[in-house]
Amino acid sequence: MPAKKKMTERQFYCVACRKRVMIPADDICFKNYKNSNMPNGKSPALVAYCEKCDCNLTKFVKHSKATSLKNKYGTCR
């Protein structure tokens, strides 16, 4: 089996399309999901939208990268 390539920051996996989707930086936002099992009760994630299949995309990120991604993409409305 060939080695899997890491996804870039702007790449998301669309479950409906079953493939990787490249999202423009303007369409990505940062969100903290509430989760009591995680440190600080939060799960940081990048959120986007797949225009091909009309579904929301979520990619969870490390806590260490959360503040820099929040500053880069801004929070969701």
C-alpha cells in the first residue's frame, strides 16, 4: 500500500464526494466545538463548505495550532 500524503492546510476530505477538496482561503473559518472529553472542554476545528455536493466540511486541528489558525482565518459567524 502506498504511503498517504498529508493534507495541506486548505485541503479537506469531503465524505459525500469521497475525495480531497481544495478550498479557497476566504471560505475557511475557525470554530471551537464544545467537547467535555478534550482539554479545556474545546475541540478546535477549521470549517468550510463543499460547493460540489452542498455539504459542510470540518477538519479538527491540534490545540497548539489553534491560535495561529484563528488569527489567520477568523472565527465563524
